[in-house]
Amino acid sequence: ARVYPDLAFELWGPDGDIVDFVISADGRTELFAEVLDAVHAAPKIPGWRVVAFRPRRSIRARVSAMGHQLSGDQIWYRCEPEDGRLRVALFVEELTDENWDILCATSCVLLDMALGEFDAATKIAALEHYPLNDETRGLGAKPLAQLPGELDRFFAETLH
């Protein structure tokens, strides 16, 4: 933290005999090069794996913030290509004018968990939020759990 004061550090695990030391830019793309520098400079230590950027995680967990809770199953999405990336609309259960700021921020945390820090920051062209209801479900929205696969397919097809 003294050498890289702008970065975030997390310990995950252990997964068997391995503990992951995750180095994150907290989604700030201007710090991505610094994350990579820190990972490359890290010493090799048995039982430890140094990981650049927060990886994809399960969105089954509930994220709590300011008296509100949200899980990935309460978020649906639609996406479309835009300038080589994806424009994503998130449809969030119980989203109202009164809780807009906190539920939008919490849904972004879950989006980052679903996609991983690097993909969320580099492969999403724009992000919009809407309430999830029968009308928005009728717009072809899908459960958030499907977005990582759709994003991966889009970029695999785009590269070929």
C-alpha cells in the first residue's frame, strides 16, 4: 500500500493450499497499468497467487448498502453492440426515485462481480438503469447471470 497507495488489495481463499492476493484499481481504468506493474513486481511466494483485477464472482450473494439489499437474481439486463463494446441496460427490482442512487450503485457492484473488474471497466460502452417490472421484462430482458456468457460470445465473435 505504501508503494501503490491508489490501488486496493484483497485476500481471497484459501482455495485448497492457495491464497489469492488480488490487486485492484477499483474499476479506475487510469490505474490499470499500475495494477499490472504491481503484479509483475510481486515476489513468488509458495501458497500465494497474485491476481490482477477482481475476477468474476458469484452474484448469488446479497450486497447490502444503506439499509438496502440486492442480489444478482433481482437484476435483469439487455445489451446491444456500441462501438465495439456493449451498451447495457440494467433492470433492477424495487428501483424507485427514493432509492435510485443506492440501488444503482449496488447493482454496479453486482455487475462488477458478474463480469470481473477488467471486463466491466473495458467492455461496457454505456450503462443505464431502469426499474424491473412486467413491462421491462417484456422488452427481452434476461437474468444478469446470463450477461457474462453473452459478453464472452460477443467478444469472441468480434475478434474473429
